[in-house]
Amino acid sequence: MWREPCAAAVAIDSRDAAAVRTFFERHFTAYQALTPEGKDAGLATGYYEPLLNGSRIRSEQYRYPLYAPPDDLLTIDLVELYPELKDKRLRGRVEGKRVVPYWPRSEIEAGRPALTGKELVFVDDAVEAFFLQIQGSGRVRLAEGGVMRIGYADQNGQPFRSVARVLIERGELSPDGASMQAIKEWGRRHPEALPELLDQNPSYVFFREVTPDTAATIDGPLGTLGVPLAAGRAIAVDPRSIPLGAPVFLATTWPLSTRPLNRLVLAQDTGGAIRGPLRVDFFWGFGDDAARQAGRMKQAARLWLLWPKDAPPPS
């Protein structure tokens, strides 16, 4: 069903706004995303590509590892037994004759033997390492020289828990002030309490190094589809609700503002906290401004899925 619009897209000059508009009007029908209860009000948060400082060699300054997937991490695909779980893959490990959940963050940070030798790089800031896992990809400026790009490889299968919510429940931050920047500032004011806070989120992300040849040819990080994300034009979605690769019209507002932010985006990525048909993460790009916008974004949103006209309506 995508073949015809994809073939037609190749001939479109992306600089010609009128031609682009005509292409979408000719080949797609807009369907508003709704919950099973018929609600249309969703939530848009933001993410970005961070820059960290690190080294391939552990030292007192660079002591926080970013890991590649460990060899004992199992991926369990139940689709053959339960087709309704086609987008659900469990993670675990073998203990005796049983498959049990993989280690949570606290155990991984304590240094499980399976992680020995899986260190990709060591960074100088525990808070930045934590938020890199939430962003899913980033760059590391190496003490030895050069920049290393890393991307999402896998996850430990544990549920994501928001540390912002933990700080709000403890009275450390207000609901209106619990931005990424505020959490980072709290962590630097309370370094002795930081490990316990971060361990409240048992989810843990493993990375892979993007090869230098690939890194040299792309501007943005690689999303779930394996293509570079374009700042301001890519979103992370729940693929059980919105298919990856689909164009989506997003109607939301700029962070901490009522100024409309309405634009056509592409569903090119996924995220551990992105669940349901009305939940998206908006990619802001690389750099300090992208970090500020992403950290403050928690806006109401509505979505329209653009679906090929010749295809049956999406279910």
C-alpha cells in the first residue's frame, strides 16, 4: 500500500512547497488518532541528541561506563504463540533452568560480571549518562581526540519509571518545575543522594558505537528505522498504534507556551516511555538550544495519521 506514494515521492522536489502539499493531498487521507475510548487529547514531550565528555579508558575523571548489550541478555519473542503480542519482546536471563527478568539498573550499576568487557566508553557525569539513556543516542567528545557517536542497541526489559515523578512525590520539585534541567541541577546539588534516585528507574539502555564511516555521512542520530532523524521533523511513537515510517500531522504548542507548533512529521523512532496512540516524543536536534527545548516540552497534542488513499482504513 506504500509502494505507489513512495514511488511518487521520489519525483517530488522537496524545496517546492506547493508540489509537496499536492503530493500529500493526492496520495493520503488524514485519520485522527484516538484512544479506544474516543479521546483525542494526547501528550508531546521532546528529546534531543546530547554531547557528553568521555574517554575509552577508565580513570578517576571518566568513571561512568556506557555498556554494549551483555551476552546473557535474552530477547524472548512470543509472536508465534501469541500473535497479539507481535510488537512485544521480553528481555531476561537464564538462572538455573528458569528465565527470569534481567537485572534492574541498581544491579547493573553495581557491576554485574556479565557487563565486564562490555564498556564502550566512560563518561564524566552520572546525570548526563542517565539522560543519555532516556534520549537513546548521542555524541561523546573523547579525551583522546575526536567524537564518538553512539546509538540505542537494546534495553534490559525493566519498566521505565520517571525520576521526575519520584522527586515530585518526595516534595523536592514542583509539578510545574520538574524539567530535565531541574532534575540535573538537583542531582548536582545532592551528589550523595543521586545514585539512590536514579536507581528508582529500573530501566537501563545499552548502546552500540556508530561506525566512523556511517557517522561521517549523517547529520542526525539513527532512529529505530535506521535512518537519520531530522530535527523538528521526526517523532518517536508507539509502533503498536502508529506504524513506523508513516507521515503524521502534529498539532501541539511550543514548550512552556501557547504558541502553536503545527507541522508534518515522520514516525521514525520509538521510546521506552512512549505508549499509546496519543503519546509522541518530538526530536529537537543537537546542541544546547535543542536540549533546552526538549527538557521543557510537555505539551498537549493532537495527531492525524496520513494513510495511503488506496489502503483500507487503519485499525
